Amino acid sequence: MRPGASRASSAEPLLLLPFLPWHGDPPRPHLGMRRRGNETPRRRCLPPALASRRLLGKRHPVAPAAMGQPPSPGSSTTAGQRNLPNLLIFLLFLGPFNCFASYSRATELFYSINEGLPAGFLIGNLAQDLQLPGAAEKERETAVEGGWQQPEQWGKIPLSFNLASQGLGGQYVNLNNRTGELYTSAQEIDRETLCTEDNVGSSLVASSSSSPLLSSESCLLLLDVLVLPQEYFRLVKVKIAIHDINDNAPCFPMPQIRLFVPENSPINTRLAIEHPAVDPDMGTNGVQIYQLQDDYGVFTLDVEENESGERTPYLIVMGALDREARDEYVTLITAEDGGVPPLVGTATLTIGISDINDNCPQFNETQINVTVFGNSSIGLDIASVHAVDVDEGINAEITYSYSQKVAQSSRTLFHLDESTGTIKLSKRINGDTPRLHRLSVLANGPGCIPAVITVSVSIIKVMMRPPEVIPRFIANEAEGVVYLRELEPVNTPIAFFTIKDPDEKYKVDCYLDGDGPFRLSPYKPYHNEYLLETTKPLDYETQQLYEISVVAWNTEGFHVNKIVKVQVLDDNDNSPVFSQSLIELTIEENNAPHAFLTKLYATDADSGERGQVSYFLGPEAPSYFSLDKDTGVLTVSTQLDREEREKYRYTVKAVDSGMPPRESIATVTILVLDKNDNSPRFINKDFSFFVPENFPGFGEIGVLSVTDADIGQNGWVALSVVNGSDIFVIDTGKGVLRAKVSLDREQQSSYTIWVEAVDGGDPALSSTAKITILLLDINDNPPLVLFPQSNMSYLLVLPSTLPGSPITEVYAVDNDTGMNAVIAYSIIGRRGPRPDSFKIDPKTGNITLEESLMQNDYGLYRLLVKVSDHGYPEPLHSTVMVNLFVNDTVSNESYIESLLRKEPDINIEEKEPQISIEPTHKRVEVASCMPTLVALSIISLGSITLVTGMGIYICLRKGRKYHTDDEHLEVQIPLNARIDLHMLEKKPVEISNI
């Protein structure tokens, strides 16, 4: 087994096999069978011939004694032998059925795996778990122990495993037909998908069994496997339990949950949330915890679990509620499962506070006084009362009624509308009608004490008929309302009014009462005819409804009002207006795609479709800006780069839906703010500077140019030397590279440093550049004479030395390079019997004998050799004294040493050595500096190589001199200056012509 799969039993898979009754001794259990509880032992299936032979006594079942128990008298073995003839006839007849019954065994295997396992995961091996023979060795052993021998050819028959049907279960597993290994297939096993009610069928079952092998939440995958060939045929029932993992987050069935709580709910009131979260996972992986993001200090959550394990969240009221103070609370409810790590799901919980009747109707005033003429017409509005209830719905319904104190005569004369509170004259006023009526009106609310207002009606009795006002409308009129468009011109006629006295005894005048751009004037030449017309343009946006009265009164003081309502109709006379004509926006660069910029808002004072505004981008707006036509939301669909473009400016239009449409324009400016998204950049990745050696400290070596495309703090760049900071320093502001100390090429010819540029962003970005500093040689080192090392040393020269023979050499080196390291040798001073007998090679420094030595040439020769370089502009030189003693032998060394100690009287010969080297400084003056510097650098590197080779050669040569036993060597010149030359034993050196 592999991790993630477990068998039904801690030892082996559970096997359930059919059995055939045995009429004899109880057979020994087969090794491939396992008893569970009260299972009856099964017997092995044999071919009919073998079964007959076995029953005939060729192979008897193992008696209890063979199993380690003592045989008992009259055991079943004897009885079985007596019944063999009868059984033989029975088995010969039932031979084929016996084999079929015994070989067609049904077996069950249980496996347990987690859902979501990858393809190729080993679930189990059927051959091993069923203990079927691989090479038939175990079966052969079992057969021998059972009392019969298996035929030899049985062990050579391969086993074959096949799924009985390719149902739903076969999609999730792969069976190796040869080995019996069962693997997961590429189709991932999802427990929540498999074990739904729709999928439960022949291949799947959601078990609620109480079996100890399965939990109450088990999901089983059922497979039927056929084992072949016929000799081993059996039907294996494979049950695979799919265990749940936490692969699903809790999910609320509705993203918006609404719950209503009465405002008078006491503390600790519990209300169930009817739409709890659903988690397809089981057990602890299901929903465990509910939480509120904001409880407002008045709510909390509790969870109750029923007998089936379902958890329901309950909202608990923890504080007092008042709908009139706040009628709604909106928060997030979070459901969390018990997985590791836990998964969560959220939904919006809206808690509405439902109203209760905790407020009663109230009047704003306690009394209304009204005067009515006795000749008023029926239906005249006397007064209108209005009460207010701050509750809502049915709790705010108000009905009006008269108090019981109101007389029945007053109730009959004045009708009260119980819904609107309007009091109207319901019958004519006669002479017997009282002149004063006090009407007590009650405002009734559900479960409330009525509010009371008193309406005092005074009746003025008249003995004549009032004037009559007869309107004739010119403009459109319906039910007493005149309709005029706001674009109607001035002096638009509205109506004619005819004024007359029914008694034809009194003069009647007429005037207009009310505010508005209207005028009522006599229409001449007719008598008592008046024209109502406009005096100014009407504006729907300023006022939509006017209510004016045409008042007619006679000389006795009686008057009549005719109310006229004028409704102004809207026209598309207003363009949309932006809240700002210039909209300035900012956004950081590298924004997310479809980033929100702003919401444009334009208003149109017109009504209806004429006031509906649509938004459009101007033609100069880039294509990656988009403007929602309806909402005015301005977004950018791509990332903006400040370094590419820092500012955008374009127009937007607001267009209404009138005919023709009207529009207005605003300007949008977008400033892209900088982010630190650009590293500092050097102009070159590699810088090379040529500096003459001995350059003064803190002198300017070179300038490093670095840029940063960002601005502000993000574009501020600081330079620093990463390595070599103890020698070099860089000016952060100017980028000037300096050396703290003077540089000596002879110590180090070049320097390689790294300079880092760091910007001021957060986090900071950086880049580096490689700086190579090449030191140019100057002639600051005179030649160094290595041989001879002392002015006190001497060399014995035999008089027999032939002319042209080399006597000795002067060897010097120069640490400079190029022309500064080219050395010339010359003799600038001589002393001796015949001073011109010796000459020196100006290139090699070899001293040779020019002429043959005579008897009078014996003695000490002192040659002052000048070793000079060819440096520019001033060559440097060193001098060394070469002492040659011409004699056959050295008989008195002390005498020679005394001569050497004396200061030689030598005339200096100012004679330049003759070396065929053309001076180059004149060309340098004409030629360009850069080729010269490159040439000098190449010469310097070549000189260093030459000097190194010469040093090795000298060391090897000196080594040979020290280790060669030369019998003619009389004097050795030490190279170590610390050795006292006077302590050395000096012997004459014989120079012969070789």
C-alpha cells in the first residue's frame, strides 16, 4: 500500500468467499482466506477428476490430528470413508456444477484513499491482497498441506485481471491486467462530485453503514473485477472509500442576505439566518464558525447544531434598536470551516429594522380659524388638516374624524374626508344656520391616543347673490389645469373671463390674486370681459406649477374666487452642466489594467429624457481611455508609463437626450505620478581612464555619467565605490572619480573598481558599472645598477688577455616602462695607466679590452660608468665604479684595497651614449595623445614581461656561477649589499681568450 490509501483491515483486505458443504472432516482453511467473526471456512475448488480422486481416498482431508490435535475414536474420517461410494456417484453427476460453484467465488476488498490524488497513485495490489499465486509456489504449498498435489502445469498459467464493466467507477482507476495493481487514473477523484444523489448508482454509493470499516460519511467507489483463467476464476467486489479533504471553501447560497428585526426586540433576541453557508466538505472540513465583520455594538452571532450535524447561525440582539434613528445595518458575515488551513466565505448581511407603532400622529398647530360666506356653493373647501406620524407603513396610517363633542348639525353641514382631512361644505347655508361652528378633528393612529385640532368656522350671512366668474380657456386645459410650454412667447393668451352680477344691480370689478408672470386686463371694447395672459417667459426649471385666483367683487363687498392652475411643460432648453469645467486627476504609473480614474457628473435641469445625460470622450483622447456612456466612469485600460508620457489632456462631452440634443464640454487633465520603476543607468557599462602615475591625491581622474528616468526623490542618484573604497572616492553630485593618494605605476599598473549607483526611491533601485584605471608611466625611477653592487669591488685582468675579449659587464634595470625604461651605458670617467684600453657597449653594458696590454699598462684602472634611461622630458641616470686590476697575480690585497678607498681623481666626460634610438617626444607634440597613450601602455606591458624574463635569466645565471667549481675564479662580487666586501677572500681571476 502507498500513503493516502489504507486497507479495510489493519492486517489485510477483507475477503468474503462462497463455500461448498463438506461431508467429512472439516477442511483446513486455505492460506488465501481469512476468517472474520463467524465466517464459515471455505474449501478450495478442484477439477472434477481431482475432487473424485480425493473423495475416493487418494488424498484425504487433513484430520484434526494432522492439525496438531489428537484423533478421537469414531472420528468423522471413518464415516467419510464409509460414505465414499455414495458421494462418488453424486459428485460424478454434479462434477461441472461442483467446479463452477467452488471456483466462482465472490470476494470483497476494501480500500481507503483521499480524494484529489494524482494520476498513477497505487491504491492496492489485488493479486497480493487476494493472496493469489504469482508463480504458483504458494498455491502449491497450500495444496500439499491440504492433502493433495496440484498439477505441475497450474503454476505456469498467468493470471488476468479485468474490470467486469467500464461504468462510472472505471473512469477513475486503471487496472494492470497482468499484475492486478490498481492505480488512480488521469480523471481526478472529487468526492463532492462523485457522492451526490445524482451520481449514486451501480458504481457509487454514499454509505451510511454502521460497519466499523466505514464511517457514516463514507463515499464508496464500487468495482467488479474478474480474475481469470477459469482455474482461478473469481469475481472480486472492490470497494474504495473516498475520504474527504478540505478542498472547498464555505459558500453562501445568496451573496446578499436580508434579515428584518423588530425595533422593539429585547436584548438576547435570537433570529435564525435562513441562508447559512454551504460547504461540500464533510466533518470538520465543513462550516464551523460564523463571524460578523462589524457588529455595530448591538449584534452578535451564535451557532446551533441540530441532531444531523447541520450548523445554523443565529443573530442575537445585544442592544436597543430604534428604526426612527437608524433603519438598516449592513455588514459582512463570514463562514469559516475547520480545515487546516481554514477556508472562508463571505456574504453581505443587511439587517433591516422593522417598524412598530411606537409613535402617534401629531398636529403642527392646535386651531384653525376659517370664514365662510352664507352664499357659498356646495363643495367649497373650508379647511384641510394634516397630522404627521413618523412611523412607516400601516403604523403611519392616519384617519380623521370628528370628536363626539361636535354637534350633529355641524357634522351634516361640513363633511370631513377621513383619509385626507379635507373639510368641505356639504349643504347650503340658510338663515337658521348658526354663525359659529367649532369642529374638533381627531387624528387617529393604530393603538394611539388621537391628536386633536380645532377648526373654527365663522359664517357671514348675505342677502344677495355673489358675482359670477365664467372662464373660457384658450390654452390647453384639463380638469381646471392649464398647460403651457416653457418656450411659449411673452403675452401668450391663456383664457377669457366673463364677470357679471346675477342681480344686475351692482357694479362688479375683477382682479388677479397670486404670484406669477401673469396679467389679467379688460378686453376692450367689450364690457366685463377680461383676458389672462403671460407677462414673462416661463421657466420649468424655476417653477413648474402656478396657482392664481381670479377674484370678482361688487360694490357691497361680496367677492368670488375662481382658482386657475397653470402647469408649465418642460422643453429641452438646458444643456448639461459639468460640476467642474476642468477636471484634474492624478494616477500612479504602472497602474492595474482598467483602473478607475474618476466618475464624471453632469446635471441637466430639464426633466424626463431631456434631462438624461450621456458621456463621450473627445476625439483627442487616446484609445486606451474609456468612458462609460451611462455612468460617466472614466477608466484606463492599460498601464501608464510616466517616462513615456507624463501628462494627458483631452475633452469629454455630456450630451442630453432631447431633440435636438444639447451638449457641454469639460477638459480632463491626467498627471501620471512617478514610481521608482527605473534603475539608474550609466552611459557605459565599462569605463576606462588613463591617468599618469604620481597623479596628485584627490585629483580628478574622470567623470561618470549616470541618469535615472524617474523624477524627484526617485530620480536622485548616489554614487559609491563598491570595492577599493580605501583608495578611490567619488563625488556623488558631480560623478567625479578621485584617488585619495598618489598612485605609483611601479606598485600597481592598473585598478579595476565597481561603482554602484543607487536612487532615492523606496525601495531603492541600483546598477553598477566597471571602472578600469590604467596608470601611464612617467620617468620617476632612475636605472638601478644590479652589477656590480659595490664601488669597492675589483676584477683581476691578466696582461695576456687578447683585445676584444669581454672583461665584465654592468647590469642595470629600470622600473619604468617604454622609453623610460630603455637603458644606455657609457664611461664618463677613466683613470689608469692607459685609460682608453677599455670600452663599454652602450646597449648591453659589456666591457671589453680594446688594445693589447703591455708591461707598462699594469696597475689599477677605475672606470666611472653612467647608466642612463631615455625618459622624457628629463632622462634619469645612475653611476657605478668599475675597478679593473691589470697584473699577473694579486700579491698585495691590502695595497689594492687602500687604492680603492682613495677618492679617485677622475675627469667627468659629458658624452652621451651612442644608441640608435630616435627620440619620440617631438612626434608626441604633433601626434594625438590617445594613440601615444595606447602605444605606451603596450610598451609598458612588454617591458614588464621583458624585465621579468631577464630577472629569471639572471637568477639562473648566478645560480650556475655559485654552484660551478671554476678553478680560475679568483673574485666573487656579492649581490647582497649587506655582506661586507672586505671580509671576502679575493683571488685573481684569469681572463683568457677562449
